Amino acid sequence: MSTYVFILKEKTPAKELLLKLREAQTPILNCDLVEPLKNKSEHEDSNLDTSEEVFANESSFNNIKLLNPALAQKDRQKTLATWLIPFGFIAGLSFSQMTDLKTFADMGFPNQLERLLGGLVGMISGALGSFFSAGGINQETADDLRALQKKSEEGFWLLILELPIEIEPPWAILKETDSLEVISIGKG
């Protein structure tokens, strides 16, 4: 999927843009409107219509996975653990059976538990693997995230649109919008 972040001065242009995109039948996979970290204008929300059907997701900066690498890392860790822990158990069990080592029996454990303890060691290895392999983001994405956080701290609204990768956004509609900047993040 292709992700585009629009930096806007107010909330109203974001709603208008989304309505125009829906009228143009643009396939939108996900849409998030992110309120500024430091909301400069408190009076802005009072004169807006409160139609919640326009945005599916309206939340703060730290609650969006794209903008908060720690949330995305936790999600990757859970996904990896789902695969690596059972695989580690099976691999440890198989290794103990194939090699017929007496590692745990030499430590005083019953010989019958040798294979099971090998599987448990494999599970622990899978858990550690899921923890350490899920970390980090590339430098280009980190730079984009820092720029977006700075804009949010300055009081700008962020509209995040996720589109299918094969669909080009309707640039004619997007140019009509009063957006300061458009940032494309993570194609693929």
C-alpha cells in the first residue's frame, strides 16, 4: 500500500478533501486524521460540524502505528512470536531427539524430560528471536516521522491516507486542497 500524509492548517480542509476523494470514488484502504500535539486554536472545534461519519479514525499522534514506531514494533513482536515460539519448540524437540544429547540429564533432570526441556529451550529462543528481530525502522522513515512530529507540535493537522499500491492518487483533487505539504511514506 502507498501511504500519503497531508499537512493541513485546520481540520475543515481535511474533511473536505476526504469528501472529494469519496465523490471521485478513490479506493481508500485507511484514513486517519491526527490532531496536533499542541493544538494552537481551541476555538476551531466549536464551529465545525460534528459529523463523525466522515472520518473512520480520528486520534492523537501517539496512537497511530505509522507515527509511533513503538506501537508498530510491539505489533511485529506479537506476530513474530506467534510463529517463532511454536517453531522454536518443535525445533528444540526435534534437535533433542535427533542428537540424543544428555545435556539436562547431566544436570540431574530425569532422562525422560530431556526432549521436553529441549523444546522449552527452543521456545525461549523463539521468544528472544521475536523480541530482537522486530526492532528498528529505516533512517528515511525515521526522518519523515521526525518532520511529521515537528509539524504536529507546531499545531498542524495530519491527514493520513492509505491507498492500494497500484492506484495513483488523484493529484488534481489533491492540488485543490489547502495543504502545506504532502509526504509519501513506505511504498510496498
